[in-house]
Amino acid sequence: MSVQYNPPHPGAILREDILPARGLSVTEAARQLGVSRVTLSRIIHEQASITPEMALRIERWLGVENGGRAELWAGMQLDYDMWKARQRNKGA
């Protein structure tokens, strides 16, 4: 079954849900994740993807019990990337 709707970029979920719920700035969240502010900023502004390594960082940061399972974040990125690819290939 293919995804027929525009799934959100996982960075949008970090930006709109996770950081505000935790009361964190991008700088503080990046510090907690062990990445640069630029790296996290690119993800939350949907200019970079959640890599498998970043998905594992999110898992350690949020905890599996709090929605941080790495496979979930990697799967959201794959859903987003596949949807974008299908849009680019429509009518091709």
C-alpha cells in the first residue's frame, strides 16, 4: 500500500511537537543530542534528512517509551522521501 498523502518531514515533528513540549531551544536540544546546532537546525527546517545515526541519537535522547524508537524516526523519513520521489516521478 502506498502513501497517498504528504507525510510530514520528521524534522517538522521535532520543531512543532518535541522541542516545545520539552521547552528546549534548538541550541539546547542539539547539545543534548550531541550534534551541532547547524545540523539540528537543518533537520528541523526540513533541509536535511534524519539519518540512521540521527534516529539512534533521537532514540537515546527521547527514550523508546517516549516515542523515540529509531525505526519510527527512520520510517517517517523514508515515508517522506518516498512521497517526494513519487511526486517528482508522476507522469514520467
